[in-house]
Amino acid sequence: MAGLELLSDQGYRVDGRRAGELRKIQARMGVFAQADGSAYIEQGNTKALAVVYGPHEIRGSRARALPDRALVNCQYSSATFSTGERKRRPHGDRKSCEMGLQLRQTFEAAILTQLHPRSQIDIYVQVLQADGGTYAACVNAATLAVLDAGIPMRDFVCACSAGFVDNTALADLSHVEEAAGGPQLALALLPASGQIALLEMDARLHEDHLEQVLEAAARAARDVHTLLDRVVRQHVREASILLGD
Amino acid sequence: MLQKREKVLLLRTFQGRTLRIVREHYLRPSVPCNSPLCPQPAACRNDGKLLSSDVTHYMIPDWKVVQDYLEILEFPELKGIIFMQTACQTVQHQRGRRQYNKLRNLLKDARHDCILFANEFQQHCYLPRERGESMEKWQTRSIYNAAVWYFHHCQDRMPIVMVTEDKEAIQQYGSETEGVFVISFKFLRNFKRFKMKKKKPNKEEARRECTQKSSSLHSLQAIFCSNEMQNYLDNFWPDLKAAHELCDSILQSQRERENESQESHGKEYAEHLPLEVLEAGIKSGRYIQGILNVNKHRAQMEAFVRLQGASCKDSGLLSDILIHGMKARNRSIHGDVVVVELLPRNEWKGRTAALCENDSEDKALGDPPSEPMPTGRVVGILQKNWRDYVVTFPSKEEVQSQGKNAQKILVTPWDYRIPKIRISTQQAEALQDFRVVVRIDSWEATSLYPNGHFVRVLGRIGDLEGEIATILVENSISVVPFSEAQMCEMPVNTPGNPWKVSPEEERERKDLRETHLVFSIDPKGCEDVDDTLSVRTLTNGNLELGVHIADVTHFVPPNSYIDIEARTRATTYYLADRRYDMLPSILSADLCSLLGGVDRYAVSVIWELDKTSYEIKKVWYGRTIIRSAYKLFYEAAQELLDGNFHIVDDIPEFRDLDEKSKQAKLEELVWAIGKLTDIARHIRAKRDHCGALELEGVEIRVQLDEKKNIHDLIPKQPLEVHETVAECMILANHWVAKKIWESFPHQALLRQHPPPHQEFFSELRECAKAKGFFIDTRSNKTLADSLDNANDPNDPIVNRLLRSMATQAMSNALYFSTGSCAEEEFHHYGLALDKYTHFTSPIRRYSDIVVHRLLMAAISKDKKTEIKDNLFSNKDLEELCRHINNRNRAAQHSQKQSTELFQCMYFKDKDPDNEERCISDGVIYSIRTNGVLVFIPRFGIKGAAYLRNKDGLVISCGSDSRSEWKPGSLQRFQNKITSTTTGGESVTFHLFDHVTVRISVQASRCHSDTIRLEIISNKPYMIPDTELFHQSSLLLKSDLVKEVTRSVEEAQLAQEVKVNVIQEDYQKYCQTKGRSLYTLLEEIRDLALLDVSNSYGM
């Protein structure tokens, strides 16, 4: 069997994109009325929904409260129908827990937590369809939701994945490209300062190539930022019209 | 700008369920169309290969045509081919990686006028598959739609011919768009032949018209109006006979295959396992992956699988795996990458140690085989390595005996290791006396032999040209004369328009013309001078040593036609009587050759050495202009070094000088040679001191010993000048290797020589023990020392044989890319250097060209001006190294085979019973159960001599030591073999015994002729004529070649006067035939695994 050719000699990927091109991104903010903030994002066929509550008082054990900053609580779940094979448990498995932790790290770096000491911010993310780059989609959705909730942040957090095939860095991997088993890097970036909120890679990649892949991911994350920024401005314009301002 | 679409795929999972998968599919407004007629080339981003503009139409093959007739589309005569992405993808999915890679290479190759058009990513060309539409229909529809778009994109200026095998498509689309014609490729040919005849004049005219005009829509239409049933090959390429024949033979074999799959009878072989099972099996260690290697001498029974990579370490197996019999081999062919399952231990078999004739099929052998070794059977093939095979059709009688099924004919490949191939053809009788190239198409489990098709004719059996062509094809060497496009890139140097140093280059390069005394030392008569040397004293008293190599890369820009051609050839091929150059002779013998007295471009390495210790202080690399002052030959240089100045008269440069200036110049030159020798001695001593004692230093002597015996031209001791020149070249290679590795740690081309496996030395050790020598093989130094000591004063041949055995035990030196190896593995065992590469012969090796480019890039990197664009990445370089290694091996094999061919042709006409030359002295160098292997020093032939003949009789020698065949038995010991007749007489042959053998030629119709040896006496051969003995074997060898060539030429002249171009070329430029001593040294330095017969041959 001839394996799928991830990058053709002409420079096209399986789905027709070139190496640095993103998938189509569509997003909406304020999709739920009862939450403080909410957002929905589609990155290609990866679809994610994020909801934010807070800042509010610590729920449950008071002992968890932090004296100098807010507690960020993230929960990740993915719908049973989100993947090709039906999943048994929507959340609570190892992978979801890990993803929750990563999201938390990312947003602790981005939200100005010291403005709300002894309080809690909840971020719930659900993936409705997983077609590669779930982490990136979750971060981008959560960013919009946090913005929608009006919680002060240092900057947008924009995330994107990147891979490495045939000596070329590919931005924004789809499921087919992820499944091929090459190295995959997930990057969450604060675009204005260029600071990295989270960087993760599972497979092995030669050190020499890391810079190239990182550069591709960062450029893609900046592109994501442009798009998200447009979504936010659009949302604010619509909201202000509705308020009659 | 991208548009998102969704593609719904229904996939079947392994459990058999259907899975609905949605995949994204992005379309874009413009993809590169790569046509020179494109109205907006900027928008299309047309970069790289463009279609040529002098075609009358573009041809778009349908997916089915690409799949089945790719071989025909590969003809360079077919121009303006647009492969649609849809078609390429079907090839990838249905035909597998091999075919797809062929297509990819075709698209990449700048010499073929074809491009890929990514129609599925173009927003107007993409058509979603409709519900209920079959895949095939959709593919054809997509391709047609893209063809129409392409036609309009080029503003309707270029007619497009879509070629399909689908009748419905021809009907449906045939007349839909004006300017886009849909016709068939070849089929329906017979049906319409009579129709064509009627309208032929009309059509011919139209076609001529169409080739004349460039915009030829109307004339094309005229052709198509003339008859309704069209067919591409007949219409456009009626003269391309080769393509027609190939097409016929492909069609026929296809039909056969269809028939066969319908009437599946009993299975001959087990089915191969599916790929997933194989991969899982290899991972779990149940199966083992390796390359199948068929034993040449018992091709029917024995094959070995050499383990590859990871499976080698895991399985704990040290040796190869034996595959016994054709059933176990399960349709794999020599060279395939196969997956093997080990058999249980009680079914293991041993390899046979007896000598055997190849023709005997599956003969029951009486001898017990040696100890059992791991035995397995092939369960699947990962990669088929089918190539073109040279075959011979059976003679008339044999065809008749094959009987009823005369359409299918079993042909016998020239290579013993390849099974017979079934061909269906009607031309069998006409092709009987020819060597023919065929290709294998398939091998079904139901068929005993593989199916193939006929490709082309090479030449008559036994004809010199035909046999040489056979050797070339068998080694996959293709040497067509350089094309016009390639020659156009060459600079001009004629008396009317001489080549000159250009002023720009003069500014760029360091000018050594006035400041340095540059000279070359080469064999006599050599015209392709790669390398020159210089030495001088600097003002601070230090010495400056320079090695100046021809600047080939200046004339061969990367990715030019000539570069691509040189890359494909990779090396100059030297056959026994001719040479196939890597570069055209204008470069190799003229502009790149560093001749005396003319200005030439060079790449130089210049060292500054301390005046007393010869320590290297500084090194400089760069481009230079030089003018070689003297073109010396080795003997003259040596004479000068020894102080014998009478040789001066032989040096043309001195001839026209008056006495005084002659004296001054001579002194200058003698000083330079002397200094050079001194430096070389020091460098070598330093290397020796570092624990490096080179094997080849001794080997050189062996080579020269041989010359000494017989060649009175060569003095007894090897000339020191040889070593001096060689040492300077090694030094240059070593320093360049260091430099490029430092600059490009991941993409430098170096040469490694891995240390040999100790177990391969066991035979050497035992043989030496038989003569009472001890060989220490622990390191290269101890090995060389003990080989030096293992010298039998009475018999110099013993030492020679031991050395050749040592060489055989070693692995080949190989090129590699530094990015793919750990640094410890860079080591060169033979030279005992940590880094080594090839830099000094860019005229005849492509690797040196790559190294030159790397060095130039490294220098420019130092100067902060990057020119990295043309360097290979690690992956590409590794691919290239594999290719060059491969070609080098092919060059060695072809050289060896052509030498053997000449040996056979020489002995063929001699009557072995009467002719004096056919009886010779031989040395036994290996013992088998039913015979011995004998080396004949006089002719450099190695061969087998049987002690038991076909009737089961054994050899016996009477009191007069004449041998006879008598009934009896053989008994084999470690170092000897004893033959005892029933009468009680016995004769024993020891290792290294001298015997008298008779040489005869065993003629073979299907294979190459072989030399046969027969022991006629167990005493050394007494030479009746002393003069004959002193005749040089080398001399004899070249005589042999000349004699054979002459007789062949005479035969040809009788028929027609035919001038052999290569021969003429040779006389014109007098180039070395690869036998210059330097190349000889290089070869031994590479420690290539050549047979003795070869390395001492020619």
C-alpha cells in the first residue's frame, strides 16, 4: 500500500492547502445567554464550544482559594460522537484531564489573575467534532469566551499546531496529517508580545528543525490572531448596535 | 481566497463496517499551469518546469492510460504531456509506490516535456463526485473537465488531445468542445486499419500541415474529420516504431493476465500475506525482513536473505537465512525486499559446498550438506526490485518441444539468478538469435513462472556489440550519446574560436599562472588530467604545497542538462575495450583537463607547511587560474628524482630550450619533485605514527609485483612518485572532507569504509594456517603487518592470494551523507582517516562534483555570502549517495563482466587440446567437496575445476602425473582433498598446490560463456618456452582485447565499413582507460570487492 502522500512534489497537502495555509476558521461569541461568556469556533472540521463563568467566589472547598490571585479552573470534554470511533466517556479520562491541565496553564499565563484574589474563573470547553488540532481549537474558543465574559487578559491567546513532513513545516494539521504519526507541535502564543504561553510536542524531532517548525506555528498563530480579532470587533459592533449605543 | 468544500468518503474498516468520513477539500482560484501560453503567468505562479512551446498540441492521458501505458509515455519523443492530478492519484492508489515513483521521477526530469496539473485543487476544474457515480466515470469526467478548462485557460490557442481507453467517454465527450479532442490510445487498431488506408493521403497531408504550423487547430480538425475512429499513436506517431511494439506487447500481456485470472487453476505458490500482517509480524519479531540474494551457482535451489536494519539486531541471527527451493522462495526475485518466516529448527538445511553446474535442475546430490543454518520461507514481498532483463528465446527445436502453447514462450534470462519468464509474442521465431530485453509484469500464485512482455532487441547472440549491450543492460547502465541540448551548453574551443579565460573570472580567482610552478604527473599518454601539484618556498621560509584540481563545476552548472546527465551516469564506465564518459569529451579531454602550457580554471587546496617539521600551519581553499608548466609521466618524474637527467629529452617542454635556460628550469623542477617527495614521506610517516598503517600501501606493491614479473617497462620497486602523488591526493581529500563537514555537518558528502566483520576473516586465517602463517585480523595495522610476514619465498602467489582474500573479506567503501550517520561511523578503515571524501577526480566521478559544490558553498559561507540554494538536503544527498554507490558497483560489475567476455572470446577460437596457450599453471586456493577452485596467475582467471565428473568418476594421477577419470571416491579435509580410485590409487590436492590446467570455453546460448578448467596434471606446469613465461600477463591481456576487437572488426569490415565511434574517440583524445596507476591505487584504496580476476585483469 502506498502511504498517503502528505505533501506532494508540487507542494500541496492532502486537502489542497499549501504548507503554511490555515484551515477555514469561523467563530461566534456570545452563543449562550446564561453563561458569563461563551464562544463557538470551527477550524476546518474541528468544532469546539467554550463557556466561561466568573470571576466568582470559590465553590466547594474554601481551602483552595489563593490569597493573591484568582483560581483558573478548566474542564475539557469531547462529545462521544466527535471522533470516527464512538467514545465511551465524554470526560474524565486521562487525555481529557491532561488537556484540562494544559488549558489551565495556558490561561493562567494570559488572564490577569491578580486582579481577582480569592476568586475563581471556570472555563468549560467541549469539542463537538475532532478533526485535528483540538488543543488549538479549544484555546482559541476559550480566548473568545473569556473576552466575551469581560475578564481582563494580557493579550489574546492564539494557538495553532504545526507538523514536519519532508523537511517542510506544515501549519494547522488536520486529522489525516496527525494520524500519519509525524512530529506535532502545539503552540499557544500571546501575539502582541510574542510570548509563548504553552508549547508542547510529543514525538521526536531533530533539534535543527525545531526552529523552523516553531516559526511556522508562530506565524500560523499570528494569522489566527488576525481572524479572532476580526471576530471580536464584529461582535462588539453588533452588540453596540443592539444596545442602541 | 481558498474555498472550502467537503468530501464525503465511505471507508471500510478492518472489521468490515462502513465508516462515513468527511474530509475537507480546499479549492483555489489559480494553480500553476506551467504552460508558456498562460495569459497571466504571475497569477499562476509558474515556476520550474514549463511545457515546451514548439508542440502542435497538448496531450492529456486518461487515468487508465497513465496506469497501463506509462512506459510509452516515458518516450522522450512524446512531448507536451499534461498529467492530471486525478490520474496521478489513481496510479498511486492502484499501482503502488513503485509505479508512482516512476511517474514522479518522470515529472521531475527536466528532459521530459511533461507537467502535472493539480486539477482537483483548482476551483473551476474540481467536480464533486455525484451520488451513484462510479469512481472510474468520475475520474474520466474530472480529467475531461480539466482539459476543457486548460484549453480555455490558454485562450483556445493550443488544441488539446485527451487520450482515453473508455469508449463511452469518446462518444460522450468527443464532439462536446471544439479544440479538445478525445481519442483512444491504441486499441481498436485492427478494426480501423482498412478504414485508414482509404483516407490515408488526405490525413498524411493534414498531419504534415499540422507539424508545420504552430497554431494548428484547423489542421488538427482536418485530421479528425477524416475518419471518425481515432487513435493517438497511429495518428501522431506513426514512425515511432519502438513505442508501437512496446504497446503491442503490453496489450498482449494484459490480455494474458485477464485470461489467466479467469481460469484460475491449481495454485503453484502460497499467497502472499497482506501488508498489515507483514508489518505487524516484523514489529513483533515473528517475521524477518531482508533482501533476497539468489546463489548464482545454484539458482534453482539456494537463495539467501540478508537481514536488514533492526530485524538483524533483534532476532539474534548472525548469518543470512537460507531459502531452499523455488516454493519457499515464493515468487520473489533476486534483489526484492522480502519478509521471511523461519522454519522450525528440525527443517533447517545446510548450504551445499559442492561445486555444481548451473544447468542441472534439482539434481539429487550425494554429498551430505554442511551444518544446517537458519532456513525460512518467504511470506510476502515488501518491495519488488524488478528491472529490465536480457533474455534469450529458445531455439527452434525447443519451441517445438514446448508444443501446443506456442503463443506463450518461456525465455531464459541471461542472469542465472532470474527465473525463466513467460512471454506471449508472435515474433518468437524471428527473435531466436537475438538478445532481447523484457520486463516482468506480474507473477500470479497460479503460475509457475512470471509473465512479462518484450521491450526491444539488443543484438545477435555472440556478437561483440550485442554482448556488450547485454552487459550494459544487465547492470542498468544506459549510455546514449550526449544530446544536442546537452552539447549546446558546452563552451566552444575550436582553432577558429579558441576558449579564453574571461576577465570576470580573472578578477574572481586567485591567479597562480605567474607565481607558481605547477605540474602534473600522470601515466604516459594520459589526456584527462584531473590533478596538478605545486610546491614553493615562501618568504618566511615555510613551504607551500598546492593541489590543483580541474574546476569542472564551473562548466557544469547545477541542474543543467549536462549536470542531470552526469548525475544519472554518476561515473565514467570503463569496459575492457571502451569507455563511456560521464562528461562530453570537450570537457573531459580539453577544457577541464589541466594540460601543460595552457590556462585552465582550477580549484585549489594550498597548505602552508613548517619548513623543518612539515607541520601544517595554514590551509587555503579556493578557485584559481593555473597554467601547468610540465605534463610529466611517472617514469620520467622518477628518473628526475633519482638524478638521471637523460630522460629530459623525453619531456617535450624542454625540447625547444637553449642549454642555459634548460638547466635552470630543470633544476627548479627537480627541486620541486624532490621536495614534494620529502613532504609526502613526512605526511605518510605521521599517519603511520598515529597507528594507521594502510593496507593498500602493501597492496600497491602487489600490483606492481605483478607488473614487475612480466613487464620489463616497470622497475622492480614501485615508483616512489606514485606514492607521492597518491599521498598528496589523500591529503587534499582529507582536508576537503574536514572543511565541508565543518561547514555543512548534516549535508556533506563523505566516504566511509566500515571495519570488516571478524567472522569473514576466518577463511583467510585457515588458509594462512595451512601454509604455517598466522594472520592477526584485530586491527588494520596488525592485519597489514601479518600479511607482510606471510610471504613464502618460493611462491609469491601465496601472498597475493592471501591478500586478495583479505580484500574480499572487507566491506565496500561507500559514499554517505553526514546527516544520516553518527560521527564515529565516518571512519575510513583502509586509509585510517577519520574523515575522507573524493575531491580529486571531478572529470570522471559525480561525487567529486558534489564535493566541489559543497566546498565552494563552504568558502562563500566563510565570506558571509550564502549560496546554499543548489546544495542537496540531507535526504536528497543520501538518495544521491545511494545512486552513486549503486552506479559504482554497476561500473565494477560491467568492467569485470566485459573482461570475462573478452577472455572467453579469446579462448573460444583456440582448440584446447592442441593450442599451447590453453594449458597453464594454476594454484588451488579453495577446496570444495567435489572439486577445487583454481587461480591462474598468467591470465588472472579464477575458476572451478572438478575432481568428480558428471558420470561420477573421480580424478586420478598416474606415475607420470597425467590425470585420468576413474571410478572412486573423494574425501575432503580442511586443507586438502583426496581422491581415491577403486584401484587403491590416491591423489591429494593441498591448498596452494600448483597444478596444470587446461582452459576451455563452455559455450552457452542463453548466458555468457564461461571459462572451464580441467586439471590435467597434479604437477606444476613446465613451461616449454621461457619467452612465453616472461611475457607479461598484462601485455597479454591488452593483446587479448586487441586481438578480439580486431577479429570482430574484421568480420564487420567484411560486411560493411563501420567505424567504431568510441574507438575513434579514444585515438583522438588518447584518454587513459582507467588503468592509470593513480586510478589503480585509488581503486585498491577503495578496497572494492573485486574478484582477483578483475583486479588483476586489464
